Amino acid sequence: MKALLTKLLLMLAVISCWSQPKGKIVKIDSFKSKFVQSRNIEIWLPNGYDTNTKTRYPVLYMQDGQNVFNPETSIHKTAWEADVTAERLTAIHQIQPVIIVAIWNTNNRYMEYFPEKASLNFVQNDQAVFPKATKDVNPNGVDFLGDEYLKFITQELKPYIDKQYRTKPEAASTAICGSSMGALISLYAICEYPEIFGQAACLSTHWTLLPDAPRSQMSEAFKKYLYEHLPSPENHRIYFDYGTKTLDQYYGVHQRGVDNMMKNKGYTTDNWTTKKFEGEAHVEKAWQKRFDQVLFFLFKSDNKKAKTVTKEKTSKKS
């Protein structure tokens, strides 16, 4: 009888946990910028934000915002469902409550997400190949917009978020995240603005840079930039991962080179991880499945009530 009662109490605790009111999403249509074209912004405020009026929160800025929360606006009708995962991990005290800012992309996505200063390291062949190789993703032939895009985030969007919401504005509490080209621009952001971003999460980083993934020579331009501009490991943390199917199959060799670079720059398991996900493809569903591990790395709670996080099958650090 005592054992049955214990089980019932545990079941009630779980039901109570999952029946908590969820956070809310605030949408801003066509957020204006003097640097890049306007775009939608969605801000997820965690459960308790409206009632815990003295609490301040870390912030996670995410690329490809239409894919972050809502399956109806996402590509292939599959979203990361970042709010659902964050709510679950917060409820079991695995992570700190966090504000998530989803930045929608535009038809200039490729040029906005391209790490602009890497182009300064193009060799002659890169300069000749780039316009032809990117014509489908840059049909209007616009110039590089990576630096302008980061100005938009750091000079316009982040100040707005910090003013309108109870954030922890310091770098240690400000993270940036993306997948594929979104991972590149997130890594570029922590290199260009180490005083603003203390953490970056880069999923399925598109190291090959060009849409034609097997062609990889141009990746050396970004690796050279990265070696020269990686922020200090003393106060920055970086998450990498990749799968082994579709586009992700081309990333392993590049990621291993970057991992060696991270070690040479003084990064350790305290402030950096790289995870390999066997059998996972370059799709939102894969990123959705492992987003819990991203949040756990970025915003791990020190709460003693924390329960064991469910882990996807991964290999050891590559």
C-alpha cells in the first residue's frame, strides 16, 4: 500500500509539472532596421515572467526565426519547438529560465549569414568561383551583409530587447545560436562582438560555405579568420555539433580541424563541446531532437532539484 501511494504521489508531481502555465510568445511584425531589411521577430517569455517581476533573465538569440517556435511558419512544417524544450527543462530545474528571441530570415539569408570578413581571405580562385556558385542563393547579386546583419542585432535589436524586457544584458548571459549558415553567423558574431556575446551554439555548421557542399576549398578563408579572431576561452563558451547524413556528412573533416584549433586556443571541456550525432541529417527535426543538449550546455542550472536530462544518442567529443 505504501509503495502504491508513493507511485501515485510521483505521478501527481509529474502531472503538476507538465500542467504549469506555459510561457508566451510576443511577435513583432516587420522590425525596422537601418542596416538590413525589415523582418519579423518573435520573443518567447518563460513561464513566470509576468509574475516574477523582479527576476531578470539570460537571453538566447536564434537565427532562422520562423523555424524556431511554430511548425506552421517553418520550412517543411517542422519547427525546433524551442519554447517547448525550454519549458520542459526549466520545469525539471535542468536549465535557468531564459528569454528566446527568434530572428526571422529574409530573401537575403545567405548573404546576411555569410561571415563577411572571411571574404578578405579569399584566394584568387575563390573570388572567381563565388559569384557563380552562389547565384541561386543570391539571385539579385547583393553585396555581403554579414557585418550589417550583426550591427542590426547588436545596435538595434539587442538594445530594444534589453529595454523592453527584464534581461541580464551582460555578455555572460547573452547567447547566440543557429544551424547551417545560421551557425556560421552565430560563430562569427561571438568573434566580432565578444564583449556582447558570451556564448554561441553552432549546430551543423556549414563549414563548406558554398551551397555546393562537397566543394570545400573556400572554407579555408573562414578557418583562417576564425583562428585569428576566436574570443578568449576565459570568458566565452562555444557549442558545436553535426550529423552524418545529407549535408552534415561533409562537416566532420572540417569540424575536426576546428576542434584542434579550439584546443590550441586554450578551450577545454569547461567551455567548449563538439557532439557528433550518428545518422542525423541536415533538417529541423534533427535540430529539434538535440536542442535540449544545446540549452543544457548554455544555461545549465545549479539547482539541486535538477532531474536527469534525457540525452539523445551521441558519440564522444570528435
